[in-house]
Amino acid sequence: MPSRTLIAESLTPDGERLSLTLEEGHHVVRVRGELLMSSRLSGSEEALAKLALSGCASGAASRVLVGGLGIGFTLRAVLDELGPSARIDVLELLEAVVDWNRGPLATHAGHPLGDPRVAVIVDDVLAHLTAVEYGYDAIVLDVDNGPEAFTIKANARLYAPAGLATLHAALRPGGVMVLWSAFRSPDFERRLRRAGFGVTTETVRARGAVRKGARHTVFKAVRAHS
């Protein structure tokens, strides 16, 4: 049986156990004992940033929202795609995850929370979007294992029609929203289209350039220019 050393633990808003462990030299975060994220896998998270920002001219995206901090791989990839004047709001509901990213997880993605372009907001994505007074060029979401409430029950609102309408309204014309998923979902694609998005899906590798391991899905939803 692989060795597993508990480093820290906390509770989700639903009262579920959240743990950070070291397993065979890799950091692993679990909820209810189920794998949520691992420092071993970063390819599909990094693909999120490229898919969200690939249509922008260099440095053109000035404000980006990253929903779900994870182990910082997505945030690092977003930072690497953007210019020095960009601003990135990181929305993370679990304060323990932010603390772990400032501590034992910080080196995996090169200390992205220390970048002056980053503002960390411990809050629910929808709560933030309903209160914020500016729009985003891109919204990058990796808050669950896909369009279902895997981590926290309240996340289900994000994937419902009202939540998708809020996401659509939060994007500037021509803006892009991407969402990471462990699985495909034709039903979710239909919901995105009904919310007014142009939708495509991409299959990406969990290990990036390494052509083996799990395949994940990225939903790319674009708000029209007019």
C-alpha cells in the first residue's frame, strides 16, 4: 500500500473532511477521502489558461478571474500568458487551500500567489460576480471535477441556468469562459448554449505533453462581441 503522510486537514462548508497528504513524494488534496487534486498532474489545468487566452493578442487580456486555486498550476499558466499590467482575481472558497498554497504547496507552481498581479479573494464565485462592478476578459473555472457539485453542494448553482447567466453577464463582449472537467457532458454543453455562449470542447491530457494517463475535458464558452 502506498505511503501516505497527513500534513494538514480542514473542513469544507458542508462539514466534509479536507486533507492535504504527502503520497510517494507528491502532495495530494482529498475531500471525503476522494482525490481532488495532486501535484503529480498539471497538464490539463495548464491547458485551461491557454484555451482561455489563446485568442488574445499578447498582453491584451487585462482582467481575468481564476475560480479554484487548486495547487496553483492554472494560476501560474495564466500569469505566464499575460502581460505586466494584467490583473487576476483568484476566487477560492476554501481558506485552507489558500493557506496551503502559501505554505507546503507554494513551490509546485513557483509561488504564484506572490505575483503582484494577483488578488486572492476567499469567496464564492457567484457571490463575487453578483457584487463586482467590472467585467472580465476571461473566466477560468476549476472548482469541481466537472459541471457537478463534487466538492461543495452550493457549487451546483454555478452550473444551473441562473449561474451560467451570471457568468455570461460577467464577461466583456468577446470574453471567454473555460471550465475543467473530468468527463464530457452534452447536457452541460446544451445549457451553455441556452445561456448564450458559443461552445466548443477540447480533450486534454492530465500529464500535458506526456502522451499517457487520463484524458480530461475543457469546455470553452465564448460571449459574442455584440
